[in-house]
Amino acid sequence: MAYEKKIPVDLDCPLRLTMSLIESKWKSCILDELRAGKPMRPSEIHRCLPEAAPRVLDIQLKEMVEDGLVAKTIYPELPPRSEYAITDLGLSLIPIIDRMLKWGEEHFDIFEKKYGRKRSGCNS
Amino acid sequence: MAYEKKIPVDLDCPLRLTMSLIESKWKSCILDELRAGKPMRPSEIHRCLPEAAPRVLDIQLKEMVEDGLVAKTIYPELPPRSEYAITDLGLSLIPIIDRMLKWGEEHFDIFEKKYGRKRSGCNS
DNA sequence: TCATATACCGAATATTTTTTCGGTATATGA
DNA sequence: TCATATACCGAAAAAATATTCGGTATATGA
């Protein structure tokens, strides 16, 4: 099968474990989108994270389901409909996401000055 | 030059900014090693993180210096000696590292059961 | 009829990250 | 003398990740 992670998560140490669950480019943003608890359709998530290629979101959502951070519901309709919702486990990561968000806001200027302007991407 | 990141950090959103500073495989572990404030020599860090290839630590330390998370002192001696110490900026990330560490400890069992045993790596 | 939207997947490509290997130079102790 | 340790770097290979493209199937509305 394509796109299978060799080692699903890193069990080397607790820190690496946590990191490995969220370090893929868009996972933290996905959690941030789902944090409110409202289930979202993939297309909705895509629209919120326009910088991310849809395929990557597919893959990362799938991994997050596998890891138990997100739950998927498929509605047997046509055209197809499915929804992703944050789980309790995923929710327990939100305080971490929050701190990172806050840290990023507080220190944005330093890095913008240092490495240039540009700004678009995810709407946090 | 080899091993230069195309985009030093991700300025798309505050969350990605923070993530991009620490998402490389060993950066969070390096911060965790340096958190106490005691400057460490590269060889010392290597010994604490035996799973990491020395070259990677070199590279990631260099990036962290560039990003301002870590400060480097070179002593003009022979054989060469240098030390890396966490900066105030790096220190401000420690609460995040801490939460991730704690989360990892609290949820280790789930993932160990799910994805297998194995345990070595960094000594947190 | 035809473009659009839906969710998802495989394959190929591109990019990034990590790792391995070899080399610089010099001091120390066996 | 010789292996070892020190810090660091470049190049190349390997591995992991991200991206792009095209395809499945079907309902809706123009």
C-alpha cells in the first residue's frame, strides 16, 4: 500500500511520541480547525487550509484517525459525504496546540523581521 | 551550501511558525537537554541522544542558533571546544516541551499497546 | 448534455530531512 | 607512534514527506 508510515509513531521517548503525532506539516492545523467540536467535511477542511494540498490532508486525516486523534463518520450517500471530528484524545492535545499558537503570536514579529514578510495560509 | 533550509521558518500562521521551529526530529529533545541552563558541549549532547546521528545534531543545533533558541560559545582551544546553551527565547518554549513530555508520559501505554514495544532513545 | 461538486485513492514526482561516510586539524595518553 | 577525542563540514545516499496529476462513481443544476 502506498503512503504507509514505516513507524506509525515514535516510541523512543514520551517527547518524541507526542511530537510524532503532530509534527506532520498540517496535523496541528487540522486539530486547530476541529477543536471547537463541530465535525467537518474534508472539503470544508480543505477550504480552511487552502495552502495544503487536498491529498496531504486526506493522508494526514487518515493517520490521525488511525492514531485516534480524530474520528471519521461516513454517510452512505451520493455524492459521498463524510465527517471528521476531534476525539477526546485529540482534544487532550489542544492545550499544547494552544500554547504553540500563543507562543507563535507573541513571537511572530521577531521572526517576520528576521526571515521576511509573507502571510497567508491557515486562518489562526 | 548544503543543508540549508529553503524557508527557515514557516510564517504562514503562528501555529506553523512554532511548529516549524521544533518539528525537526531532535530539536525538541535538544531543548529538553539544555533546559536546566547548563551549557553543553556537542559531544555531551550526542551522548545524551545516542539515537541521533551526530551530523544531524550539528545541523539542527546550527539552525537553532540561527533561530535564536540556542547560543553557541566557541573556546579557541585545541582540541576544539564549544558549548551550546539555551537562550531566553528557547527557554520560553520549555512550557510547551513540558506539556508534550507530560502528555507523552500519560498516553504512552495506549500507543505502546497499539504500535508495539521497543524503548531506548532519549532519556526523558 | 455538461460542468461541478463530492470523497477518495494510486502512482509518479518533487522536496525535505536524516543518515552515513570521509576528511580537516591538534592534543592527550598508552 | 598510534588510537582516541575534539568540533565541524561537504558530499552523497537513503528515507520520509509533500505535492501534483489523473482516475473512480454519482447527484445536482445550468
